[in-house]
Amino acid sequence: MSGYQLALQQLVDSALPTGAFAHSLGFETYIDGGLVFDEESFRIWLSAFIGQQLSYSDGLAIRFLYEGGELGELDALLSASLLPREVREASLKMGGRLLEIGAEVFPSAGLSLYRDLVATGRADGHQPLAFAVVARSLGVPLQEALAAYLFATVTSLTQNAVRAIPLGQNAGQRILRKAHNDVAAAIDVIAHLTPDDFGAVSPGLEISQMRHERQRARMFMS
């Protein structure tokens, strides 16, 4: 067993208290509009989310960091490209928790640097970058880090959809199994993207995320 595997499992476990259970990242707006209402409609939404925001924003930021991108610059790019306020704040809330947990459980020089940048106002502290810093310090290869991050996000969103739509637990597992191909395809896409592609997310998804903050009734923070 590779030395990082158990640490990586802990890092992406749904029990890690980052607050992911409190975020829908936009699908709750689709539920309110009657567009997501069952297993299949959520699966379609999830597939689009993986291919858009998880690929062109989070996943690409992770790849650029692994390839030597400057941490403060990548952090600023994420802050600028995450247009919906709630989604930007969600990334910072979960990123802040991950930085705090990582300092106690997975300390490293890279993590100390990121925390210092955040503490001194030179960075905001986004979740995908916090994850990438920890994963890279553990020696996790890029492909495995991307797969772990993407699927952990997919798992959290599916668990939240099971509660919100609602769906049965078995339906949630079927959705996760079908998402394997979407995650694999996203990793392949991320490998071929350029800096010009960063933040190229579907306007429809961003608009739904913006509308969420004015929704009449909500279960989630985003």
C-alpha cells in the first residue's frame, strides 16, 4: 500500500467536518424550479456540474498547483472566477475548515505557507487549493488527487440530494456508480485545458447559483 492512501481516504471522507453537507452548489435552485425532481434529473444535473464547474474551475486549479502554479495567483483567479457570491463563500468556508484541519492532521510547509497567505490577507483560502496543497504534501499523484477530489464532491452533493429531493439511499448509490464515467472523462478533459479555459463555466449554472440566495425557502447555504 502506498504511504499516502490511508491519509487520502481520511482527507476525502464524508465525515471530515468541512461543512459540505450544508451546500448544494446550485442544484437546490433547480429543485425549486421543478427541473430536478428525481434520480434521473439529478443525475443529468450532476453530470453537467462535473463537466463544468468541477472541471474548468476546481479541477483545473488543482492541476495548475501541481504543475507549479503560484499559490497566491491561483487563489486570486478562483476568487475572481467564482461569480456567484454563495458559491465563492462556500469555497472559502470549506477551504478554511480544511486548512484548519490540515494544520493539525496533515501539517506541511506548503500548508503553513497557504495559511500564512490567508492570515495576512494575501489570499482568500479556497477549498480546491487547500485540498491540492495537502494532497501534494502527502505525495498523492495528480491523477489520483483529481479523482479523489472530484468524487468526494460528487458524493457530498449526492448525499445532499438524497435528503433534498428526496431520493432513496439505493438511488444515491446508483447515481454515484454512474458518475464514475463522468469523473474519469472530467480528469481527461482537465489534462488538456489551458489557462484561457479557467473559469469557463455554463452561464445557466452560474445564474441558478446566483438566484439561490433569493430563493423563498432553502435547505442549503449555497
